[in-house]
Amino acid sequence: MSWISSKALVLVLLMCAAPRDEAPQAQQSSAAVQQPAGSQAPIRLTTEEVAHGLENPVYVTAPLGDDRLFIVEQPGRIRIVQNGRLIERPFLDIRNKVGFGGERGLLSFAFHPRYKTNGFFFVNYTNKSGDTRVERYTVSPGDPSVADPASAKLIIGIDQPYANHNGGHNIFGPDGMLYIGMGDGGSQRDPHGNGQNRNVLLGKILRIDVDRGDPYGVPPNNPYANGGGRREIWALGVRNPWRLAFDSAAGRIYIADVGQDRYEEINIAAATSAGLNYGWNVMDGNECFRNSTCAKSSFTQPALVYEHSDGGCSIIGGFVYRGRRIPEIRGQYFYSDWCKSWLRSITFDNGRASEPRQWLGGGLGSIVSFGEDGQGELYICSSNGRVYRIIKG
């Protein structure tokens, strides 16, 4: 499970092997919080279950405007929830090619911005050898509930030296490019220095054009498109980015990056800010890591850092809420932590992140990922095999 630093890997392996209760449960947890200025009254957030009996759900997504939910199961399936029911037949089943265990597996997928006309979507998984593969698939002609497994086309393959820190997030940006979050390759402390090595794709955010070139093109405005590093690199210096998020309304990208021993961080930048260096493994959080001093001004500093003593161990990045059901929280970025599974949010204005608000204090199992549906509503994936929708309490 790529959101988790290797210090928690043994616990995850035990969790993956544990039996799962298949019966639905009504789990709700909420807490009133102070509202932003101008709000009429405090609101509460809680959750409602939308699916159970899933095998290691790690991501939720949907095409824009689609009423269905598409749920990624880490062993290698994509399931559909339609009209409140989990469809038995998978949308895609590639368990025969996915290497599942610990932080490995099918980790995310992204619908092409023109999915309604071309039927393309892009999966990110680790194969049986433990290496990252991004592949394109096509929905079956005449059946929108099933993809064509024979349509697989390899877009990019990246060797992984260790079993952890795979990153694993595919997401399309507002510019139509495919962004790929890549961890530093694993082990501890980035032993190969991948985070700062411009000639490798590990420890980076990649940006490629899947509509030009075969199997992809490199956007000419990527920072190293004309030399100086791998042309696919868009940003560098990340340790294990467990979830990227674009807020198109504000023109920003959010990068939740899992830290080493003490800090977890959220990086926020303009969506057009190519070439930023987030510091790993020279820095961890907002402190020097490898030495007692470092050139901090050479790196882009996190917008938010919290220490493990603040109740966590591995950040779980979410999304900025842009749905319609809860207008009071519109514009807030939601995130969690795998060890404590609270739900917090921040706003970002004038270059600064607000103080976090805590909405839920646990009770949902271990939160492993967030998701967003076709209307902008937010979802939580839990280690208990369930997916929850965030709602007003």
C-alpha cells in the first residue's frame, strides 16, 4: 500500500491477510467545528456507507458528470457502484498481471478527459516483478460497464528497486496532460538519492501527453524537455506522494507527501508551476534531513507540515471539495492520516494554509485513500473493505 512508509509495512501485510467482515455497518462519526467567516451556523460532517465487501479499496473516481462510482481494489480489479449497488462483474480484472502485497498492487486509474468519445482510461499498478506500469485500456463497445482487457497498451514502465514507495497515482490535470506521482523507489532515507537525481523518474511528479506520440509525447514546456534531466519530469524531490489533487477552480495542485520519521507534508503550488523541487532527501518536511544545515531557500517549502506527535505517521492526501451538496465546505482541501484516520481540512489563501480543522476523529477503520465522483462529492476508502461518502451531519 503505497501511501505507507516502510516503518508500517509489516502492519499492512498483517492487515491485508486478516479476514474481512462482509456485513454492512452503519458507521458515523462527526464533530462540530468552527466555521469560516460569514457562515451562519456551525455544521457537522459525517459519512454514509456506499459499498462494502470490497477487497482492499484504494481509490474512487468517475468520469465527469457520470452517476456511477468506480472503485479500485488493490489486488487488481475495478468495481462499479451503480444505483447504490455494487455490481458483481468487475469493470476490469487484471489480477493475473498485478503483483499485490504490502504497498504493491493496482493503485489508481484515471479517465481520459474525452472518455465519453474515446473510451480511454489509464491504470497504474505494480506488476509481478514489482515494477510500475501505466497502461491504457478502452471500454468495451456497446457495454459501458465492462472494459476490454485485450485493449491494454503499455504507456510507460518504471523499474522499482524496492517493494515500497511506489507512489502510484494517475490524474489528468486541467491542461489535459497525465500526471503520475512516483515515489523515491523505497527502502529508507532514499539510499540511491533518487529524489534529487534528474536522470531518473523515481521521486518525481511526471507529466506526459497521452494524445501525442506513441506511446506518449513530452510537453514542450516541461522543465527538462530540452535537456538537463528526464524529459517527463514536471517536479522533483518527493518521497512518496500518496495522492495528487488539482483544484481547477483555483488553478492549484496539492501534493501530499509521506515523510520519513517525524514529519508529514502537503505541498501546494500553482498548477502551471513546472520545475519545483520539494527537497527530499535533502529536506524532510520543513527541516534539513541529511545534514544539520542545508540550503532551504533552494527548495519549495511545504504549505503545511505536521509532526507524528500530532497524531499520525503517513499522510493520506484527498481533494478540494467542489461538490454541491455541502456548499459550506466548498474550497476546502481534505486529508487524513493512515495511523489515526481523523478527517481534517485546510483552506489556502494568499499563499498560506489555514489552521487545520478536524471534522472526524476516527471510527472508519484505517483511511487509505480518498476519491471524487462525477459531481465533485468526496469519498473515503477504508481498510475495512468499505467506501464512504462524506455528507453533512
